[in-house]
Amino acid sequence: MIERTLAIIKPDATGRHQSGAILQRYEQAGLVPVAMKLVRLTKAQAEGFYYIHKQRPFFDSLCSFMSSGPIVVIALEGEQAIKRHRDLMGATDPAKAAEGSLRKAFGTHIEHNAVHGSDSSETAQFELAYFFNALELPQP
Ligand code: ADP
Ligand code: MG
């Protein structure tokens, strides 16, 4: 099944000028960008994106981090894109992420883990709509 998922290149990775290298990894994996932009979130916008985590102890720090610099948001399309993208990203903590994964290669800390990816079709729908309107990302 062809799916779409939301990828984010986080402020730690954009700050190290790794966006191009990460985009190349998506393309090499057959995850095709179908919409993309560079944005800078306010803290309130980051809180809206991560509302699901609002009870977690790391919520405030995570939202400060995610609004600390530019991010690249990308709609990726491909066969089983959601799971294949999560596999490519690796575990949340870069120290535990598999060899060859994006977080192993580009992450430095459980919070500063370089990339985000939707974890289900429901969250993908919410997250894609958070960043892209119908003009930017038309229905497939
Ligand atoms: P994932 O991004 O792998 O789906 P979560 O949804 O659990 O992970 O968490 C969202 C983001 O919050 C993570 O990508 C990471 O940046 C941050 N985070 C998760 N767990 C922690 C933690 N224990 N301490 C600090 N930041 C965390
Ligand atoms: Mg998650």
C-alpha cells in the first residue's frame, strides 16, 4: 500500500547543515518527497504538534528544542512509507539506534535525535495536515 508520512529534520541537524545528507537518505531508500518546506516554529506551534506528549516530563524541553531553530518538514510517499521510514530513522535514543539508521548517524542525544517520523496512519494524517494545506499537498 502506498502511504504518506511526515518527516522532520530537527533543529540540531539543520544547525549542523545535515539537511541535504538526510534528504539523500530518504531518496536512496525510495521514500519520495512530495511536499517540503523549511519553517521555524514558535514554542506554541511546537506544543500543538506534540500535544500528545503534554504530560511527559520532557515536553517543555522538547518544545523549546523544536522551536530553537529552523526545521525541514517533508511529506514522504512510498510503499509502506510509515514503517519503512521509522525503520530508517532507528530508535528514539541515538545510543540505542541500529547501525546504519539516521538517528545513529545524525543524532547525538535522546532529545536531539535529528529526525521525526509519524508512527501510525492516524498520526501521519494529523501531522501532514499540521504543516501542509491542500494546495501544497493535494490528495493522492
Ligand atoms: P519518537 O520520536 O521516536 O517517536 P517519542 O514520540 O516517544 O519518540 O518522543 C518524541 C520526541 O521527544 C523524541 O523524538 C525525542 O526528541 C523526545 N524525547 C523522547 N523521549 C525523551 C526523553 N526521555 N528525554 C528527552 N527527550 C525525549
Ligand atoms: Mg513519536
